[in-house]
Amino acid sequence: MAVIGFQMLTHRPYEGGKSFGEAGPYERIDGVLHMAVDPAHAMNAGITDLDLAPRDAAGGVHFAADIRLLRPLKPPPNGKLYTSVVNRGRAGIVPFSFPPKGFRPVYDDSLVPGDGFLLERGYTVAFTAWQWDVVRRPGALGLQAPLAYEPDGRPAATTVRVRFQPLTDRPSEHLAHWPAHPSFDPAQYHQPYPAADLQQPDAVLTVKDTPNGAATALPRESWRFSRSVDGTETANAEWISLDGGFEAGRIYEVAYRTERCPVAGLGLLAIRDAASFLRYGTAAEGNPCAGTIANAFTHGVSQTGRFLREFLLTGCNVDEESRQVFDGIFIQIAGARRGDFNIRGAQPSAQYGAGPAFAPPFTYAPTSTCQDTLLDRQRERGGVPKVFEVNTANEYWRSDGLAVHTDPATEKDLELPGNVRVYLMAGCQHGPG
């Protein structure tokens, strides 16, 4: 199974046919990869709720991922595939290139080459979607994931917690967790978990003034699943409204039941199978890179660096044909965290509080407090890649960077395996890092 079809949406010269050094001109392909996986396959074990997703007649679970591809036209390319795990659906610039002055990643159709570092060296560059809740629209790369259903046909359900801290006073809040900037319309960026029942007497809304402060539960009759626009309030399963409104700077958290549970962990398999297809797929299978890829690498920054730590923990670097997907994985400014990437009720963009992001294992070697490592399952399956981790001072000041390479009991550096390198960019901030 894996990739069963490549739907090409657009195909055009990149940057008007501009030549990038000896590599020459590139073409840009935008499309959708349609995939199917066997939930009973050993290489798919560990994907939460995969066994509860609808199946086709052959037993396959279907999903689809947006992809943006840059391919050198001048043969031969350098034989290397670089996969960018896109951060919250954005693919605004070719990585490892110096951006133009004033550049800021946005959700649009542009793809800035920067100084062309990778392109001048002949890399094939793929921007691959993995995140179920990114609103799929021009300029935003998202994953179409199936919903989970119980064996009796009922929708799978869970309790989700959504936290938000308004920057301005507001009458209503969207039940999405990103972005918080008041100039953004959150409904245009992330899909929320709708409330299963607008009444939900056991739903809870709390408020506090500091992250570690005590939270106070607000009376249930003081808030509703609704949206207020220009003074008119209407029932809405994707919004909540509070009597007197939400106050800027205060931290609110709402816990409620939803019956919309996408199989979020398929994002891990989307990254795996997209790269496997481009590396091993044939021209007859629709692979535009057939026969040109000898090595593959992937890179994630911040959120997507944490995603790649989850990718390794789940053992996803071997496909259903037992082939190694990536030779190297570059994890940048992720610290020791992972995230809401492979659980029911996953909120992949969430950055707050305790949860899967802060669960061990944190590193690549056993410690005094945790014998498990990030590479255990990958070692069992084979295909262990070289891993290159880079963090900045920010990841240490927020407290988790140290856990990547030290024992929490002895406070001494661990002896990391030979395939892992960990570096610190001292004094650097999270963003510039």
C-alpha cells in the first residue's frame, strides 16, 4: 500500500525558469499524495486509533497529504531528497537559505528561494503536510485524515482541553489553539474540535492569572458554546462565549467532550510514505522523481522538530516494504519535548502545559530514571538514521534542553549512541536559532 496516487494540481517552471548555479533551472509541482496503509502491518503499529479508521475492501485506511515539490530539470540531480516537515502548514521559503530582508512566513502560494543554498547544490526539495487540523486552502499544506469510529459504529469520543490567553478583550473565543494574535481569524488556520453537545453540563471552563497559578472554575451558566458577532450571539459548537467576555492576559482553559476524532498519528505515516514514494517509487506509479533519489533527509524546526522526535519514538523510519526512508534527520530547536502528534484529541500546534510533549523518554540513551530511549522501537525495526539535534539557549532556559543529553539524577552528560550528535547555539534565541 502506502502512496496509491499522486494528484498533480499545478506544474510550472520555478522562479520563471531561473538557473540556480550548476544545478540549473527547477520546476515546481503542487499536488496531493493519496495514501493507504494496512492497520495490521507491523510497521504501522503504534499509530493511535488506526484500527478504528474506516477501511476499503482490501483493508486499507485512506488519507491524503498536500505536497509542494521543487525538482531540478537539468539531469542528473545530486541524488538527494530533502523533506521539509512544514510548520503549521507553512512553506514560504526554501530552508537553509538566507531570506530576503523583511521576509516573514505567511500562508500564501509563494515559495521564496532565498539565496538558493540547497537549489544550487541540486537537491530535490519536498514540503510535505502532516497536520490534520491545518485548514487546507491555497498556501496552507494540510493532511486529510479519517475519523475514528468505535466497533459498533459510534463516533470515537474524547475530552479535549483547549487553552487560550486573549491579547484583547473578546466576547467569544474559537475552540482552536493557534494562533493567538488578535489580527488573525483563527477559523482560517486551524480546525477545532466541535462540542458533541451544546449543553454538556459537565463541561468545565477555568481561569487563572499565571501559568502555575491556581485555576478557578467559572459557573457553567456563565458561559455557552456560542459565538457573539456585533452583539448578536448564536449557538455554535466551535466557539464559546462568556458573560462579560474574556479578559486580555488571563489564561482560560475549557474541557469538553467531542465526537470528532481524526486519526492524527497518520501524519507520521504521511511523512514516511511521501519520502519513501519519492525515493523508491517508479515512473509507472506516478513518481516525478523516479530513479533520481539515492539518499533522503528530513528537517524539522521547533514544532516540527518535536514532531520528528515523535517520528523516531514511534519507529516510523521504515516503510511497509521494510525499506529505510531517511538516512539523516535534522531536529532543530525542539528541546527534549515531543507533542500532541499521536493521541486521540491531538492538538498538534498546542505548546502549553503538561501532556505528551513532556513525557519521557527525552533522549537517545538510558538514564537513571528512564531506561527507554527515543530510538528503541526504531532499533527493533531497523533503519536507524543519523540524528543531528541543534538547540539554542532558549531551549535550556525553558528547562528541557538539558534533558536531551544529560541524566536527571546525576546531572552528567550521557554517552549518546554513535549515530547521534547534539549541539548548542549558545546565546541564541529560539527564532533566530
